[in-house]
Amino acid sequence: MKPFEQIVAEHGPMVLRVCRAVLGPADAEDAWSETFLSALKAYPELPAEANVQAWLVTIAHRKAIDVTRAQARRPVPIGDVPDRPGRAEAWNGDLWDALARLPDKQRTAVAYHYVAGLPYREIAEITGGSTDAARRAAADGIKALRAIYPASLEGAHS
């Protein structure tokens, strides 16, 4: 089994991109941290044949749900606070705005397939739907993004 530090180094940037795509730049780093704290605790029990990337996206998915639920209970802040870029790369605010307009299922399917590179079967396992539903949500999300933000999708294929 690889040292956990190597897992973080290899998969950390992808998990952060997924968190940004699903939650937006404001909550992404906290979700990323929570993902890896949970992963650290569970890593010793992870089967050797497990898909580490899918496992981490599953944890990030659960942390995103926790953040979304917590936001529903949080008071709405007053005033605009500028977003700051994350540690590894600047996040294009226009792209986040376009992603934020997508329905949740489409946004998560796009993030998990196009950002994390997961196959639709694994997306279905994470989100609790079917492979066809994951494929359809990702395709519909990309179609909507092309209409909203065409420059961001060069190279994204269905």
C-alpha cells in the first residue's frame, strides 16, 4: 500500500477540482480538507484492489452533501466577499458561475466525469443512480455548459 502522503500528492489536485466544480470556490478547500481527513482515517482498511480515485471522489461527494446541508442551516452573509484562488491553481470564476447554473445532478456528473475522470458506472455508484442516468446527466450538463460558457469546454467530449 502506498504511503498516504503519496495518495494526497497524486489525487489531491483532482479532488480539489471536483470540490470546486461541485461546491464552488468558497467551500472547496474546506471540503477538500475534510475529504482527506476522513480518507486518512479509513485508508488503512482500504482493500489493495480498490480504485483510490473513485474512493476519494465518493468521500468528497459525501462531504459536499454535508456542506450543502450546512449551508441550508447557515444565515446568509451580507455583502460580497471576493473569491480567492485555491492553492494549486486559479479557478475561473466565469466557469464556476456557469457550473453553478446547472442542476445538482448535472453539475456533479460533469465534475465527476470530466474533472475527476471517473467512468459513468462509478458515478452511478457514488450518486446512487444508474449508469445511463449518470451518462445522460453529464451529457445534458455539457450541452447546457456549451450554451452558457462555450470557451470553457474545448476538448470536453460526451
